[in-house]
Amino acid sequence: MIFTGNWFLDNYIMTDILSEVEYYCGTERKKIHKVSKGNGSMLYGTTWRSYLAPGRTRTPSPWVNLYYTKCHDDYPELENIFKEFTKLYLNNFEYDQVQMNKNYTIPRHIDSKNVGESVLVAFGDYSEGGLTCVEYENKIVTYDPREKPVKFNGSKYYHYVTEHKGGDRYSLVFFKNNKKKLIN
């Protein structure tokens, strides 16, 4: 067991874990937002793309026409860490993908490939900002996902993250993908 059950102490533990990951931006994320080397936004889970670069292929997954992401192959230990964390803090929230971010501010968007609710958590030693804004029907609600997990339907409501100051900001978005079908 890695986590203690104390949200603030476990925030530091998760920060340490996430700081050991080498971040980059996938092709689609590079189009959205330019980030400096060592920062980025990458998917942990599966993708439909079977290739990484010419001559390099991805590891097949147990789902029809899906392959494990580079991040999943590079950091397989994160799968159990994420499971322990979600069991402890997200009431066993069902997810099959995790969007991992380091110092990545994403503009207003809707998650067109997500199914149902997503849960966002943030970690790090940043001092200001890094807030999550969700545009509901009649109002914009601002959350600090370092204080507690934020659950919302990212496929229904526009949302975005504000700039942060001082230190590194890590965030994890747990969600379900609409492309998962198990191979029988």
C-alpha cells in the first residue's frame, strides 16, 4: 500500500510519484497548447493508433482495435497506483483512461470521446491558480482540485484550467472512453 488515507499527505506522495514521469505532449495535444520540454499532457490507457513512429508499433491491448499508449508501456506500475488511489479517494470510480498533465493549461473544451462523468485531481507545489472551471447551464463554477477530487461530465459541459504560478502542477483526469469493446 502506497497511500496513507490522509488526503494532504497522499497529495505529496502522488506529487513525488508523478514527478518521476517524463512528460511530453501527444500529437493532438501539441496542436492545442505549446509547452516547454519536460511538461505536457499524455494519455495513460489505450489509443486507436497502432504506430508510434515509422517502424515502431504499439503493444496490442485486450480491447478491439486498441493499443496501449506509450505512457502505459513506459510506466506500467502506474496502473496499480491509480487503482489504489481511486479505490481510496474516488469510491472505486470506474475509468479506463487517465489524462496525465504537468504544467499544462488546457483551453475551454468538451471531451467528445468521453462517456459520462470524469474525475479530476491536482497535485503539486504551485502557489496560485491552476483552477478548474466548469460551465454549467446557468453559471461557471470554479474548483481547486488539490483540495478534493472534482467530478463533472466533461462530455456535456465546457471546462478549462486557469494558468498557475510558482512550482509544478500535476493533474490526473480519470474517465471512460467510448471506443472500448473487449475482444471475446
